[in-house]
Amino acid sequence: MIISAVVVAIVGVVAAIINMALRNGADKVSDCIDGADADGTC
């Protein structure tokens, strides 16, 4: 029961992050992810 609750919470957080990313623009996020390795930051 507790483990499943934790999993649901994690999924909720991930979904919230994805929603925020989509609002900011998928292209900007992709560029950020692609550039993260080179720059170390977004």
C-alpha cells in the first residue's frame, strides 16, 4: 500500500514536470536537453 502510494506520487510529479515543459515549449526543452551535456546546464 505504502509503496504504491509512493509510486503514484512520483508519477504525479513527473507528469507535472512534463506539463510545465510542454507549456514552456517542446522545442526549448529539447534544446535544453540536447545542450545539457555540452554546457552542463540548461
